[in-house]
Amino acid sequence: MTMSKSNYIESLPRELLIDIVERIASYSLKDLMRVKLSSKVLNEVANEPSVYQKVILLSIPVFIWPCSVVRRCTSFLEMCRASGNLEALYRKGVVIFNIFRMYTRFYQCILHFKCVIFSVV
């Protein structure tokens, strides 16, 4: 009797599967998604926190605009951040820093225009 492909995968130790999927995640997000779609066992392994910690995020833009994409990417990025993915944490910090900087500049412009308007009047 021959074993099917899924039985071969299931026969491997879970730690080995996790290590394999972590390495895939550290090279390509696209390949990780393909692994997740390939079998139930690999999908379960790919949802381990240690895999999300190793995911490379080069293919995801820092600022995402369309609402439907934002929800999916946000939940994925939240799982990466919760797992301690340094790239995801860094991106969050960059976004917060730039939003804060934008609001600071906006506030400075408002104060400047207030001073100009009141000095003219």
C-alpha cells in the first residue's frame, strides 16, 4: 500500500514542519500563502505564532488604501505584530511617526495662519 502526499506530510514531526514553513515565510509571503492553500496540515502549521514572527513583508505596502484590502492586511499584520515580527512592529512605528508628524505640521500651519490673520486684522 502506498501513502498519499498528505500522509507523507502528516507523518513528519510537527517541529520539522514548523521549521520548514518558517523558512518559507522568511523568504516569500506569496509562497507562504501557497503552502497554506496546499493542505489542512500545512495551513494549521502556517498559523503558528512562530511562523508569523518570521514572515517577510516586502510585498505588502506600508500604506494600504482600499477598504476591503485594509481589513485583510490589517488582521494579518496584527497577527504578525502579536507574534513579535520585528518588521511588522517597525512598520507600525513608522506609520504612527508619520501620522504624528503630519498632524504636528498641520497644527503648526494652523498656528502660523492664525498669527498671520490676527496680525493683519
